[in-house]
Amino acid sequence: MIILSNGKNVSPELLKQKIMKNPLIQACVVYEKKDSIYVKMYIEVDNNYEDNKKSVCQFINSLNYQLPSFERIANVIIVNKDFQRTASGKIVRK
């Protein structure tokens, strides 16, 4: 659970479920930084990588309109390499 300075609670798992509805997104990590919600996501590299990045950003913008202001995603970091994972397949958080 992410607890912001205004006392609002944000469930990263519920937000991740909403984000993962986009088929272009292969994996993501939701975290708090500077009292804002950040998302780091992996999208596959293919011939349409730049178009996919634009599409994902548009998806996040539209998702933000549906979310309460305290849950809105302030920053998206898109990577083209999958995250390091544990033996059980979970993403390693540093």
C-alpha cells in the first residue's frame, strides 16, 4: 500500500491491474516517488515501438481521467527490456 502525504492510500496492485488491460504493456511496476505515483513499464520492442509508446501514453492519459486525483499517474517510464525477476517470476524491486 502506498500512503501519500495527504493521508490517501493507493493500492499499487489495483492500479497495476487497470494498467495491464492494455495489451501492449508486458509488465509494470507502480511506486511512489516525491509523493506522486510513478509507473515503470516494459513494452515489447518491435517494428512499431515508437507508435506503441505513443499509444501507451495515450492510454495512460485516458486512464488518468478515470482515476481520482490522488491516484493519477504523474510519470511513466517506458523501457524496452523486461524486468529482472525472481525464481517465482515476480519482478525484483530495488
